Amino acid sequence: MLTIDHISKTFHPGTVNEKRALDHVCLTLHDGDFATIVGSNGAGKSTLFGAIAGSFYPDEGFLELDGQDITFVREHNRSKYIGRLFQDPLMGTAPHMTIEENLAIAYLRASAHTSFISRISARDRAFFREQLALLGMGLEDRMKNPVGLLSGGQRQALTLLMATMVTPKILLLDEHTAALDPATAVKVLDLTKRIVAERHITCLMVTHNMNQALELGSRTLMMDAGRIVFDVSGEERRGMCVDDLLERFAASSGAAFNNDRILLSTETGE
Ligand SMILES: Nc1ncnc2c1ncn2[C@@H]1O[C@H](COP(=O)(O)OP(=O)(O)OP(=O)(O)O)[C@@H](O)[C@H]1O
Ligand SMILES: [Mg+2]
């Protein structure tokens, strides 16, 4: 269970660029919860992920994961049990290293008992091969290829595998299919759904696609100006459509929704 208790973060305090990106955010995420997050540009969605992953420490408030206070645990240590994917497929993998080496690093980082300098054993290699085959992209036959040769979709699928090979306590997906072409985006999203469901992974996913926000997972959060302004699940969520979501946003923020990518995807039905 993840508990976020009144965390705030102001960037560049005391300067003309001062920006309160998180404003007393509170959130409880139970094991197995899959919550989607929507919000205007600059609402604080990625900053919230940064706070959970430990990219910075909050100015106030605290974070607890499975009863352990992680507020000041370093990002590197948190990465052993918190998986994170970004919009940019270039983040998250080392391009000059092979698929096999990337998988080995991720595997060794997340499985506490193995030393980082261990060699890749035949057993590890067989395990990686088996995991890659599950992606259905033929990557199991390219394990010696540098990751830099892969397409964006293949890299995102690989990053997803790396983040989940050892089941994380929480998985953070920050518009991880937004930079992919539509067909590849569908493929990576299907993989995501399958892995998250099969392994009961607790997951937070930012999306600019309002339909997706209501269809995927079991709960939808809406952020505005550094706050969670709306949190819906269960029966109420099942009865909602995209227009309801936009209306709720206007009602709680006093403004119309302002996210170029959301408006575009709502119009085109992407
Ligand atoms: N490292 C940083 N330094 C300074 N300001 C930052 C930093 N990170 C984020 N911000 C600011 O904090 C606010 C929230 O940004 P954030 O990236 O969390 O928004 P977002 O909800 O993810 O938006 P988008 O939908 O555009 O991705 C923005 O005003 C942004 O400019
Ligand atoms: Mg963002």
C-alpha cells in the first residue's frame, strides 16, 4: 500500500520562476489498485511521479510504502521496487548495451540477493529469453543486439519488461505510449494491461486519452494546479463518460480543460 500524506513541492522558491507543482497532495493506493491520472498541462502529474520515485524530496509531507517511510529514501534505492516508464522511449534503457545486458542490469538491481557484478548465467539467459518471447516482438532472437537498434515501441516494451521482471511494489507509467505510432501504442498498451493484470501490480498511469482513463484500471484521478481534484472509482466511475469527466474538471477547477494532447485525442477519437 502506498500512502502519500500532504506532500508539496515548489520549484525555484523565492525567484520569479517560483512554481508550486504539488500542493498538499494526499493519496492512498491499495495493493492491486490500477489508477489512471489525467490533468491539464503542468498540473503536476509527472512531478507527482517524481516524488514517488524519489527524483527529489518533497518540501513537506511524507510517503509510505508497505508501512515503511520512504520520504527520504534515495531514488536509486527506490528503483529496486518502484518501476517507472516515461513518454520518451529513449529513457530507461542503455542504448549501447545489448538487450541481454539491459535485462541483466534491471534483474540484478531488483533482485536483492545477487551481486551487481555477477556474470549472466545460462539460467538467467534462458529466463530472459522466455520473458522476451512473451512480448511477441521477436526480441528473444536479438538478445545480442544493442538496444539502440530497436524501434520506439520495441524499446518501450523492453523497458516495461525490465520494470516488471521482478514484480515492483508500484509501477509508474507516464504517458508511456504517447510517442508511439497508433498500432504500436495499442500493442504496448495491451502488453501493459496483461502484465499488470497477471501479476496484480499496483499501478499509476498518466494518460492524455480520456477514454483510456475511464476504461483502463479501476480508478481515475484528475489533477489540477498541483492538487488531486477528483478521484473516482466503482459504480460512479462505471457510469461516467468523457463529457462527465470534462464537466467535473470544470466544476472543481473553475476552468475549462487545458491539455492540447487531450483535446486532440478527444476530437480524433484516438
Ligand atoms: N524540475 C523542474 N524545475 C522547475 N519547474 C518544474 C520542474 N518540473 C516541473 N516543473 C513545473 O512544475 C509544473 C508541473 O509540471 P509537471 O511536469 O508535473 O506537469 P504535468 O502534469 O506532467 O504536465 P504535462 O501534461 O504537460 O506532462 C509545471 O509548471 C512545470 O513547469
Ligand atoms: Mg507530464
